[in-house]
Amino acid sequence: MSSVNDSESDLTRKQRREQAREERRAAEQAQAQQASQRKRLYQLGGVAVVVVVVIAVILVATGSGGSKNAPAPKSAAATAASTAVIALLQGIPESANALGKPNAPVTVQYFGDLECPFCKQFTLTSLPSVIQKDVRTGKARLEYRSMETATREKEIFQTQQVAALAAGKQNRMWYFVELFYHEQGEEDSGYVTESYLQGLAAQVPGLNLSEWTAARNDPAYSNEVISDAQAANQAGFTGTPSFLIGKTGSTLQKFEDSDLTNPATMEAQIEKVAKS
Amino acid sequence: MNRRSVRIAMIVLTVVGIGIASYVTYVHYAGIKPACTAGESCTKVQTSTYSELAGVPVALMGLIGYLAILATLLAPESENTRFATLVLTLGGFGFSAYLTYRELFSIHAICEWCVTSAIVMTIMMLLSVWRFLRGAAPASGAHPHEPALAAPPAEGIRGPRVA
């Protein structure tokens, strides 16, 4: 009898020990789980902080939008731009939207939006070489045409492009276009105001301001902007700058400029068309 | 929601993201107009100065990001691969938020492709956070209070078959 009791109490002790071990194991596992959960939360927080910092850096590096405006008309930056533009264009014949001799064998049509930053990049890096080597020498003539891409509001696009075309009435459009790109402000910052346009016009050498103001109301220029948009659409252009190149007086062909900062491809195309 | 279906859902979403990013990258390099129901909005976004970052098209960055996420999802599951998915999707979510901000407040135009990608990335980020915090599936019988994932009983111990 006593041995049976002993064995029962042994079993109970064994069960209790087993139970205690199980509970200890469970507690340890729960603790380990809590610790790894805490570690994951810290990791998650760490990654989130790094992502926020990286995005903040990208935001600052790409500009806050609207803070960088065009230079004031009489500022040092505007004076430097005027000097560069005069040096580039002086002595080259101009007529309406065209730069270069009317009998030049090759015509290049440049479809642009005056607020487009890629056009600015092209105008300031590649175009000066093309103007010096091909336009000034009488091999090619450049025509500026309008295509809306970067400008947010249609009315502002119309106003700024007409302002440029109106300078063309006094054969000064290319001065206006070049100055616009040189002094271009931050995209969509609303820098194109009436005083900005007046300031640019005041920098164009030899431009009669009252005649220019009167010409801005000429509906012919508004219609020209519309017909340029139709031509761009017909050519299948999707962005600016876009180009058509060909023999003067014949049908021009679409030209893809693979590197906007390198004038070599456009110059080679002009050469090819001139020799054809 | 179990771990397996979350992983499958994430793989499907990543493939959708790869499709969108591939198309937008193609449009960027081919210089064609993207298909867009909102008029010229997509073209405006695609040709804006914000369509590239340090000279690299953001569409291409998105494509590379989605491919990296797919690699972490297809790799054998572990704490490390779940963490890698989390890092990539959180990064992708942050970048999508930045691009959406640019669309709304700098370009003032919305590109449907970008918005769809941002939604896909947001869902993937939420799923990867859930997946990472839940950790690995408990090993069979590892926890005394939680039954092991139901495994089909062996044929021999199945109950009597009813005729």
C-alpha cells in the first residue's frame, strides 16, 4: 500500500516538475518573442527614419518649388545674360521668328516652350555652337516655334510666346527668346509676370518698347502660336525641345537629338542635309 | 490573412508594378506620348524636370526597385529577406510620396501611371510591415499554447469512413 502511495506521489512530483519546466520554457519563449518583436519595431523605426531623411534631402536638392525666381532686369545676372546673348547674336540677320540668312540651304525648326528647363539646357549648351558654326556662316537658318509643355497655364503660355513673337516684328525675337532662357526661373513658380516680360523686353538691344507693346495685341501672333501647336501635333512631338530639319523650302523631317548638351549630332545632321 | 497568401499577393502586386514601371520607362526612352485618359497630364509629368533625378529617369529607378523587391520575395523566406523587402518597400513608398507631392504641388498635373504605382507601393509597404512584424511562422509544437499549423493527419489514423 505504502509503495503504491510512494509511486503516486512520485508521479505527481514528476508531473509537477514537468509542468514547471513547461511553464519555464513557455515564459522563456514568450520573453524571447517579446525581445525579437521589440528588435523588429526598432528596425522598422530605424528604416522609417532613414527613408524620411533621404526624401527630405531629395526634396531640398531638387528645389522647394517657387523659391528660385528669375533675376531682376538690372541685376548682375541679367547683365551677364544680356552680354552673352548680344555676343552670340550680333550681326546675324533676323526676320520674324527666323535667325540667319533667308537663303541658307538648311532650315532648322526648334519647337520650344519658353518655360521648359530642357529647352534652356539645349539653348545654353548646344545651340551657341550651332549658331556660330552653321547659322552665322549662312549654312542654316533657325526658326523658333511654340509648343506648350512645361508652362502650367495656357493663358500664360500664350502671353509669353506672343511676347517673343511680337519682338520679331522688329526682328528681335531671338534676342527675346535667348534672354528668356538665360533668365528662366524655377518651373511653375509663377515667375512669368507682366513685369518679368517687360524686364526682358527692356534688355533687348534696339527694341522699341511701345511698338512691341502694340504688336503684342496683334491676333496674327496668337494665331501663330496655335498653328505652331498644330504643326507640333502633326509631327507627333511629345516634348520640348523638338526639331524639324530639312532643305529650305522643302518638307522638313523630324530630328531626334539624343544628347541635348552635345551640338555634334545636330551639326552633323545639318551638314548631311546641306550636302544632300 | 495568412503568411503564404500575403507573400503571393505581394508577388502579384510587384509584377503589376514592374509592368507599369516598364511601360513608363519605355515611353521615356522612346519619346512617345504615354496612354493617358487625363489629356496631356501624363506627358506634362513625363517631360517635367522632376522626371529625372541626377540624370536618371525616375521610371527606371522604379523599375529597378520593383525588380529588387521581386528578388527578395522569391528568395527563400527568412528574417533577412523579410527585412530587405521592408527596406525596399518603405523606400519605394517614401519615393512615391515625394513624386506625388511633386505632381500635386510643383508640376500641377497628375499622371495615372504614377498614381497607380504609388497605390501599389503603399499596399506593398503595409503588407511588408505586417509580414516583418509577424516574423516567421512558429515551428510545429514549439509553443505549448498555440497549436502547430494544421497538418493533414496521416492516412492510417483517419476516422472511420462513412459508407
